Amino acid sequence: WMFPVDDEGYYTSDKDSHYIEALHTMEDMKEQGKIRTIGVSNFNRMQLTECVNAAKKHPVTVVQNEIHPYFQQKDFVDFCQMHKIQVQAFSPLGSADRPAAFVKDSDPPAVFNNPVLKATG
């Protein structure tokens, strides 16, 4: 499973560190030539704003988030464009392979099952 659990099976998280510490470490790594760009994944606008404001010398230049026709996140994408942050979409065709426990009846159909797209061949 993708989330860490303790010995009793409860979800765990690192409450002693903050992603801004990781950002500053990545900036140091960029200074040392160990990485070319700084990127984050699954950040919301508030977290990304914090990164923009906290960057000392090397800003975040790419963010990978779920974006597809049914979940376009236009305001988020506009914010990224305004701050010269490239947006990389994961699940650009939706998340059809989600575990059944996370699928709701109210969810839109999988993008690749959209009748308009199917009609294009």
C-alpha cells in the first residue's frame, strides 16, 4: 500500500519535519550541482505559495498534480503560470484504476469512456 503504517496498522506521518525544510535542502543540492530543477507533487495552492515565498535562491519550477478534463484546476494552473511553474499532469485520462474503496457513484466517468472521445475513434 502507498501509505506508511506502524506496527499496529495505523497510518503514520512525519510530524517532526516540514516540506519547506526539504525545499531548502533541494536548493542546497541545486547549488552543489546535484539536481537541475526543484519540483513537488500533490501540492495545493497554499503549499505552493509557501514554497514561492520561502525559496531563498532557487524556486520550485515544476509541480505534478492530478489534472484531467474532469478535474482541470484552472485557478491552480493559472497561479503556476503566473509564477513560472510548469504543471505536469498525472492521470491525464483520470484515475480509472483507483481502488474500489475510493470510487463514488457521483464520480464522473473515466475520461477514456467519454462518449465524445470514443466517437473520435
